Amino acid sequence: MGMTLSPRPARVIDLEMMRQKLQAKRRLVRLSPELDGLEMVYSLASDPDSLYGMPILAWGLREDGDVVGLVPWMETLTSCHQLDDAEYGRFVGYRDPETEELLDYPPPHKACELEHAAAYFDYEETRDITLIQQIPDTQGTHALCIDDDDRPWQLKQVFGWRLYSDGNVEALLADESLIETTPILPGDACLYPGRSRHRMVYFFQRSIANRIREQDPGTLEALALMVMPSTSVRADG
């Protein structure tokens, strides 16, 4: 028996356009710093019987309405639930260290805060990429920066984060030659987005950054293996 043909003409689906639309729905539109100590909990395949905690830097509201926890992870400010690597970390949930409660979803008060703030600061869309928001870094995050030339890597403190209209988030680093006043705050003229000057930027918590500064052999060896073999590291900044 033959198959009945549909009278409707075939429609070509543009997969790339569909990907772009899906990505646009996932872009961040608002940030809120985490100031109450909530953590991301993750697991490692090398130690399956243990869970690890990492402070959440901020919460982000996506265009589709989802709220996600954000942590400086590897090369970017990453949504917690996107961490799905057995070797480096697999997201388990959120944790309130005061109650030790493990949460599957962001706390409702953060979702409410972000939604109201996004409605209040309702920016008109433009073709040009514009700055939407700046928040300070409250955790002592550091960035290991590498340039295109043969200069050693530099270890720099992250002073803040910028959210742009395309959903990208950039870390703010300081140009030491332009520092006029201290403490350095978001908005100071000495600050610049990390990727505007450096080819690669890797983020570390303050405790790891201090080990790098102290030239801890184990930390430097792990760093070289993770990022690039035979790369010299200099703790500048």
C-alpha cells in the first residue's frame, strides 16, 4: 500500500537560525550578587563518595525566565547546572551552609529580586552591544591571563563583572599603570574587560590564587597540565 502524500509543500528548516533563537532565550539579562554565602555543590569522579562546595558569585536571570547560579569556572562565569564534567566537576545542587539544606533550584527570593529588577531596568534593544550592568566581585576571584606573545602569564585580581546586552559577562581587571585611587571599584578608569587584552583568561578562587603566588609546586604542576604544558607562570598584579 502506498503512502498518502501531504498536500503541504516541504519546508526547509534553518538549523542555524533555530540555534541562534534558542541561544538568545538563554542569554543573561540581569545579575544579582550572592551575599548570603550560598554554595554550589558538585562531585568528582575521582572521589565519588564526597561532595564539594564552591561559593556562588551571583545569580543570573535569563531571557526565558530561568534563574541560574553563577560561578567563575575555567574560562568564564558559568551557570552551575551546565557543569557536567566528571573530571573537573558535575553539578549536584545548591546548598545553604547555615541550614545545610541541599536545594535543587535557586532560592525563590533571588528569582523575585531578579524579575523585579529586570522589569524596572527594561532596556530598549539596539543593534550595537551595550553595557547593561556592573557588579563587584565579592570573593577575591583571580584571573590567570596569557597574551599572544611569549611573555609569562600574569595573575590578576578580578574587581568586578560586566553584563552586556548580548548576554556575555566579562571580568574586570586593573591596568596597574592607570590606578589613581584605592580601593579599586567597578567604574574606575583603570579597569578593563579581561578578554579585550588577553587571549586566554582562567579563573581561580582566592585560595588557589594564593598558592600560585606562593609558587606552590603541586599547584603550579597541576596548573601547567590543565592549561598548557611548558608554560611559565608569573604572579603579577
